[in-house]
Amino acid sequence: MSEHENQATAEDYFVSSGGGSKHSIFPGVDILTNAGKGIMLSLVTFEPNSVVPDHSHYHEQMGMMISGRLEFTVGGITKILGPGDIWRIPGGVVHKVIALDEPAVALDVFNPVRDDYR
């Protein structure tokens, strides 16, 4: 057993539902994030017809639709994604997301950790 494992607490390994850092990043788009040393999970909730406008960042991003449907445009390619669908966005590639006529929930993973979402 490593020295860190001997000194660890439950809070070092587990986060209760709803725990983490909460941010409203665009109107109708909220995130709940949790970060490790090199990766970050972000649970994103979208109100109907909300928009994440064109943007890019150096972080690699992957994610999975949990519920609802979202229209993604990544590198100029547009596709509507639903539950279970996965996206991969390399760092530096422009992308945007539009929620359709229902609420949606997605899980994003970022590497490295996004300091602006801590």
C-alpha cells in the first residue's frame, strides 16, 4: 500500500451526487465538474434551445449523451446526437452545440483539467 493510500479519506476517492464545482457557462447551459490530477468530468445540462456558440480550446474533449438530443458541429461537420452517442473533439478544433426542443444532459471529459471550470 502506498503512503497516500494510508492517509486517504473517503473524500479523496468519492464525490456525492451534486458535489463539485457548479458553473452557468451560457444561458440555459449549466455544468457540474470534478477534477482529478489530469482529467476532468463535467456533467452538462441544457435547457431546450440553449446554445454553446462556436469556440475552441487546447483541451482534448470527449463526451457521451446521457439524455435528450443535441446538435453538434465539430470542425464544420454537423450531427444530431442522442443517448449513448459519443463525440471526440481534438484540442484546437472549433465546435458548437445547440439543444433541440427538449432538455438534454451530457457528460464531458477534458484532458488536461480546465482551470476555468474548477
